[in-house]
Amino acid sequence: MAIDDTAQTFRYPESNVGATHLEKTPIINLVRFVVYFKKLTEGLREIIKLTLNLKDEYKTGTFTDKFSRRDLIKLSKALGNKNEWVTTLTVKKRNSSRKI
């Protein structure tokens, strides 16, 4: 059950036809409201952050239809630091990275 599905309930004590708002819910637990509102805010911030990151990534114009993001992360972890490839990139690592 939505308390404020029209976004009018908390702004006006009565509806536009004169019905009193929140008759069945005279008390609102503000502590609970704040807790859930903070969770919602954090989730929305995370979505905004992800969207901005994806926007920046798409601006580069370099994507692949061969690998998923998860595959690319796995590959980068398997290969390690590029500066150390001369000493750490073995034939086994090269071959296993090709299978990803």
C-alpha cells in the first residue's frame, strides 16, 4: 500500500476534492521513513555514479562484442600489472587468457 502515490499527501492536508489525507495512517514513523529514504538515496546515487561511468566509457568508442565486463575484469586480473609482464607473463597465462 502506497502512502503517497500521487505525491500530494505530504504537501496538502486535503485532496483537491476535500478528502482528508492520511485518515487511516494518522502517525508516520519518521525514524523508519528516514532510514528507508537514506537507503533509497544511496541506491539512486549508485545508479547515477554507474550511469556517469558508463557514459564516460561509451565516449571512448572502444567496446567489444566478444567479452562481457566480467570477462574483461577477469582477464585484467589474470594478466596482472603490464609493467611486470616481462617477468610474470608465462606461456600458460597467455594461453589461459585467450580462452576467456
